[in-house]
Amino acid sequence: MLKVRRSKLYTLWFGWYSRRQFRRYFNSVRVFMHSGVQQMNLCTPVVFYANHACWWDGFWSQLCTEEFFCQNLHIIIEFQQLRKHRFFTRIGAFSLDRSRPRSAVKTIHYAAELLSAKSERQNALWIFPQGKIESVDKRPLFFFKGTASIVSRLLDTVSGVYLVSVVSRIEYLEEQKPELFLSFREPLLVTPTEFTGPDALTAYMQRMTETHLDELKEMIINRTLDDARIVVKGTLSVNKRIEAIRRLLHLPNE
């Protein structure tokens, strides 16, 4: 198992690098966020569970942490992937190896330890329960039970944990480069007395994510985007540069 080896220097570099990449490859990164997400009690840990739609998922979790939260970011990455890209351990990543049951149990215990550790910042875990990249329109979704198992283990030591549904979708709208849309639902506070077991919680998260994805898709289709905050604005695409040159030179449109 690969554990977190956090480095402030690596975190600063990765924050700069990821923003640079988003500006290069996207027209914008837009975030819909329920007001309650930024009003959570910082003494209570939070688990952000998200659909796994693309390669960019690990990048925008860091971006949102910097932009919106005062948190210690932790993120679970498959062992084989993290072994290839160990620098992610420097920004809060640790591994999960589903092919080895004992290792998976260790990961669950380790995640609970990280989330229950004393800190002035809120402890946060970002996790993608699908375990692999899948289409945002696939239904039904299948979630592994690891997220709910972490919550179960965590509730042995803390009085509550927040669960926040996060979904992402990439769409081409009016520009040459695509838009990245992120949406955060209202936090759900889970306590030991309200916890009904890993199976029920996993089913709840699956249903919530499906509904959340459908809501985001509907907003994009209907262009009801005014409530989204633009956190990154991309560099000019080729078509925009050509338009700018034409205006500068007073050239007619073809």
C-alpha cells in the first residue's frame, strides 16, 4: 500500500500546473455549489463521492480544494496507477488494491485514520466509487462498497461525517474548446445512530449520483448556467484568435 507523503511544495506546484492545463484544454471550468457545502463544521470530516467520467477527475478535486475549502485533501487512486505516478502521494493520494483483499482492508482503516486525525483544517476524502472511468450517461451506475465501509469504520471513532455528492460533465457548447461543469450537492451528515449499513449507504449514493448527473445534464441542455461560478477561464482558442486578428485589422468576415 502506498501512503500519503504530503509536500507543501509539490501541492503548490500541482495547483499551478493543473490550472495551467485547464486553461490550455478547456474554455472554462464552471462550478455549481450548494451554499451548505462551504458552511460545513470544519471539525467534522467530509467524504466527496463523485462519478468517474474522465482522466481530469484527480485534477479538479485539487482545484476545488484550493478554490473553495480549508481542507486536508486526500484522494484514493488505484494501486497500479499510483505506482506509476507516485508524485500524487505528495498531494494527498494513497492507494487501493482491489485484487488483494487484505490490502483493501488496510486502505479502509488507513482512510478512517486520516479522516479522524486532529487538525485545524477539515479532513476531506475524495473518492470515485465506480472504480473506473465510465460514461456519464451509463445507467445504472455500479458503486463498490469501499466508500460506505470507510464511513462505517470512521463512525466508530467520530460523531459524524459529511457525505457530498459531486458530479462532473464535459460538454462542447459555443466554443472550440469544451466546458468542464462540476456540481456539488447539499452535504448529508451521517451519524452512528442514522447509519443503516454499507449496503444501504452504497445504494443511496448510487441513486443520488444518477439523479445529480441527470440534473446537471438538464441544466446544460437548457443553458440554465447563471448560477455556475467560473473558476478557470481558458486561453483563447484558434477561432477566437482569428476573430481577434480580423477585428484588429478590420477585415470583413468571410
